[in-house]
Amino acid sequence: MHRVAMISLHTCPLSQPGRGDAGGMNVYVRELSRELGRRGLAVDVYTRWTDRDVPQVVQFGDNARVIHVPAGRIGSLPKAALWPHLPEFVYHIDRYVAARGLGYGLIHSHYWLSGWAGLLLSRRWHVPHAAMFHTLAELKRRARPEERESPERTRVEREVIACADAIVAASAHERTQMVSLYGAEPQRVDVVPCGVDLDLFRPGSPQQARRQLGLGDEPVALYVGRIEPLKGLDLLIRTLPLLPKSVRSRALLLIVGGEREPATPSHNGHIDERTRLANMARELGVAAQVRFTGAVPQAELLWYYRAADVAVLPSYYESFGLAAIEALACGTPVVASMVGGLLTTVADGQSGFLVPWRCPPAFAEKIGALLTDLPLRQRLAGNARASVAAFGWPSVADRVLSVYRHLAALHIPQACLCRAAAPAIISAR
């Protein structure tokens, strides 16, 4: 095995996290591919072509490159609109590979859409397939019943879990849920955590970071991630009026993610999540304390983590919680929901706090304690960096390579075939 086909259909790993569908998965695919490339493994990341001005092939590390292939019109499309274009995506990957005489020892897919493509290509190329989902429909639905996912997603997730040669889970919690809710065979699910760039994200001067961002000495709480209902930002905004009196009027909430431009109502009168949150802040009288920064490049995120007194993840569901380990790597304590992968990334009472109740007073108690109690904040900050030392990309790559080598040694792809997918790909060809 000297070459791996990495599949990231719905989002390019070079896209900036926090915009559109780009998030922690982009960072994962990009950094893992780079680390594997440094070890001499050639990694080709196949993704949907969304920009005519971007070359089809982009080198982004030693032995690591992105290959853009058509799937529907070239341009931005939401994830929900991509299902009909999957046969075309698979067809163009197969044609690209055949035209250049490429050979892969393994396929590693990311998210359910890519998992569908990975199943078909693994059968066609007779190579093993490792799948990682990053989020799962059933877990999202159970965490927040208002979440709506397509019937295709639920069905395909089950088929990929049943048919892939290996499943990579980001946490022990995710592995347990795959086994109990999806019927995964435990011996085929490997737990490999997401990673963090420990050279980039490291402690530094909070005062220098605040000067860099134009901040003063106000108490600062930080959220980093996509702006969507599943992330629980409405709960965080409702927490502000409940903070201790000593910091209530001065506390600043920085929301890093999403576009910088102000959002506007859509043609059907519905407003997007950012506008809804801004309206909520105005109604609660805390609009001046909530600052939407827009998406920020990875290299600039460390200024925000260093400047913050506390990072907050009030999510309904997190498969891992990349922002949590980035914050901890910078020495910033974290307050997070007691859900999913956050149970692994945040050591309750040591590097931060896990909140079991989804209510503003519970979050206000823990956030308020860190904003007002300097010795407590210093103690948790002192533990933060060491708590994520095992999440460096070299360590993550070692564990992923272990999965790859195991599959390469077996070299016997699963026998089952995605029944719904087979006719579609035949017609596409």
C-alpha cells in the first residue's frame, strides 16, 4: 500500500472552516493527509469541483494533493442537494484514475455521502474501504429532535457501517452508539481521535492576543464553529444575562464562524441562524456584548483562544469537538455540554467543566466561575495543554496507519454490495 484515495465529496479540505459546510472535518482530512504524506504515503483527496478558477489538481503537502472532480454544476451546492450527483462523482473519479493508470491500496471516506462513493469504488478497484462519518444522523436526531435528515442518509449510513472493511470512530462514545444504534460489528470499529496542531495551537500572552484583536480587559467567552442550531448558540446567548453581577455587564461573547457579511431574510421570509441569534441578543439586551467575527483562518484562531478566559461549546451533539482541543492546546479552559466526543476531550474539573443540563443557569454557573475566580481559571489553564498532548497529528496518523496496515494485510473487501447504489452507478456510466 503506497497510495491512498481519500474521499471528501461535499467539502474541500482546503476550504476555510466555519464557512458553509466547512468545519472540523476539513481540518481533519487536510492535516491527516499532510501527516501521512510526510511519512511517504501518497494521498489523493477527491472532492467535488466547486470553483472553475481552482485547478483540478492542487498540491497541499508532501505527497498530498486535492483532485477536484465534477458532480453536478461547478459551483456551490448545499449538502442536501448532492445525493442525485453521487453517481456522476464516482464515475469521474473512476475515469480520472483509469486515464492516468493510478492504483490505490485503500480508500478512506469521510461522511455518509463519501461513504456511498467509497463502497462502490472499493468494489470496482478491489481494495479495502475505511469509513469515517464525523456526524451520524441518528445521533443528531436523538440529540435534537428538530434535526431533519434525508431518508437516504439514514439508509446509506447503515449500509456503509455494514459493508465497509473498517469504521473509524472519533471517540469511544461514537463507537458505542454505532454498535447499539447501527448494529456495527465491534471488531470492525477502531477508535481514533481527531487531532490538533500542537505547534500552531500553544499557550501565549493573553495581553498580546487581546491587543492583536483590539480587545481590552473585559471578561471574554469564546465560541468557535459553524453557526447552526445543533451548536446550541441560542443557549449561550441566554446565558449572558445570568452571569454574576460582577461581570454581567462587561462580559463579551465572541462568536467565531460563519460569514462576516450581515445576513438577510430569504425569499420565503425565513431568517438564517445568525440573524435569529442577533435578534435574540437584542431582545435580551445583550447585543452590545455579542460580537460575530465571521470565519477566521486557522493561523489566526490562536489569537482568539489565547485572548479568551473561557471557550464554550454548548452543542447538542459533537462527534469529537475539535474547537475544544484547540482551545485546551492554547491553555484556555473549556465549558462544554456533556455530549458525544466532548466526554473524551474535556476533563471535568481538571481542564474545564462538562455541563449535564441543557439550561442557561447551569452554563452560567460554570462560565461565571471561570470569569470571576482567577485561581480556578489558572489551575484549569495549567492543566489544559497537557490534557491534549496525545492528540497531536503524528499520534493520530500512527493510529490511522495501524488501521490501514491491518486492512492491507487482510486485503479482502467485504462481500456485500450497496443494493441501492449499484443500478445508479451503472446508469451513470
